[in-house]
Amino acid sequence: MFIPGKNGYNLRSVFSLLSSDLAIDLGTANTLVFAKTKGIVVNEPSIVAINKNTSEVVAVGREAKDMLGRTPGNVVAIKPMKDGVIADFKVTEKMLTYFIQKAHNRRVLVHPRIVIGVPSEITPVEKRAVQDSAYRARASEVYLVEQAMAAAIGAGLPIEEPSGNMVVDIGGGTTDIAVISMSGIVYSRSVRVAGNEMDEAVMHYLKRKYNLLVGERTAEQIKMEIGSAYPLEKPLTMEVKGRNLIEGVPRTVTIDDSEIREALSECVSTILNAIRVALERTPPELSADISDRGIVLTGGGALIRNLDKRIREETGLPVSIADDPLASVVLGTGKMLSDFRLLRLVSIE
């Protein structure tokens, strides 16, 4: 049945059944792409390796990540996203073009409509940069949605009901906190402390305590394997290889979870403070809903051991982790591809 709709949206949705629409979570650490009929088709690190002499792209995504810290002088591995926004315009465009083509099995003549998740406190200039990059990567239309809203939809929260839902999306570059009711954001805050900042904290800690220099990849591995926000029931240890700063030779040290907890403590405290501020600024009626329903954690940072326990301890509220925290944002933006009414409600101008 065809019902004429505003701006021809329903006509469009008939055509979009045959379309190549994509939803993209353009993250600081990873980029995920969701294709309308296929689900998640790309999940790769947001890294591009470029030959400095020729400006040619050598590798993108996983291949480029494997090159981090291991490239010859003429090849440089660049992370074009910083703190959830574009730091290198040209490289982001190349990366988006590559991922869009990969999502469409390398078909070049595709001009998809694209929905992109962005941090809540993104500036108009940063918004423009995201849109321009997508248009240059051959998008026909670009819609922007706040990451926290997309994460809430992806985590299956009842955002259209007149009741408060609180979501904390801890990504690579930003932690987005939002209180959502009736498909609108009542309060949102974005702090530029998240996974990458945690990796750096681990690197600084090892440098300070052991005079050991480790790379980003090693720091991330340590965080994932033994990082925690609250004491663990069973202690964990890990052997870490790096370079001794004083002697300049390779060295191995054994570290335990309490040391990494200490290294991460400042980042975790910043996130907790932002959650506290959000709770203080939430209208009382919605606060009552949140105290019943609790807080939902999404994003890669939600996987840090006992982070939910620590937030529960400090706020006294129930805390749960989304079923697929790493993909919540892209699954939420993906749902909007087939629900234009929802997209109109939540997209930002």
C-alpha cells in the first residue's frame, strides 16, 4: 500500500528496498558499516597506511593496523579520526571511499544514502567535515545521528516511550552520555576520555614505573587482557615486552591487574564524574525512571572488567551492558535505514 508522505519519503522508502543504503559508525578506533539487507559488512580499525612519496594508499583497516609502528620510512600509518571527529580530512575521505566500496563488493558506480553516528558535542565545523567527507566518497545523501541515541536504539532501549533511558557509550575517542525520552535527547554530554586515552595512560604508567616503552597496540592489548575498573576476584598477570628507556635494549616485565587499574583510575574517574553530572541534571521524573531501569553501557570501553560494578557501586543504580556493545551504534543507525520516520525524529541538522 502506498501512502503519500512528507517530502516523498514513502516513495523513497519503496525505492530504498532496492537501494544500497549504508549506516556507518565512523569511530576513532574502529569503523563499522551496516548494509541495509546484509547487516554489518565492515568492522575494521580506522587506520590508513599511506606512501609519503606518492600519497598513495598502501592499506586500510586491519592491514594498516598490522603495520602500526612497523612501517619503513616512506610509509606512514595514519589514524584520521581523533576524539570522535575528523583530524585528517583527505585521509578520512580515502578511508570512507574504501569502506563504502568494500561494503558494495567493490562496485564503483554506487551512490548510497548514508547515516553516520557522531559525538553529541560535535561542532558545526566538525559536522560539516563529516558530511563533506561522505559526499566526496560518493554518498547521495548524508544524515547525522548522535552516537548515544544510535547506541540506545542499537541496545534495544524503548526510546520512543515517555520514560527516561540513560546510555553511556564509551568508544575510542569519546564517551557519550545521554538521557533519552520520547525519541529525544533530554541531556547529552560528550567527554573526550575513552579507549584511546586509556591506552595512553597504560603507556605512561609503564614508562614512569618501569622505564619501559611500549607501543599503542601493546598498550591496548594490556588494557583488554588485564585492565579493570574495580578489584577482581582472581588476580591476573601478564608479561609485557618493550624497550628499556635507560639501556635501550628489549626487556620483559610482569605486571598485574592492580597496576593497570591504577593506570586507568584517572580515566575511569572522569567518566564517572560525567555520569554523576548527567544524573544531577536529569529532570526528577526521568531520574525516577533511571533509578528503576538503570544505566546501559555500550561501546568497546564497556568491556573493561568490572566497570559496570564500579559504576553500580558509585551511583547506587542498576547497570547493564548491551548485548553487543561494540556494534550498538552501527546497529542503531542501521535500524534507521528501514525506519525513515525514526531517522527524521533523531537526525541532527
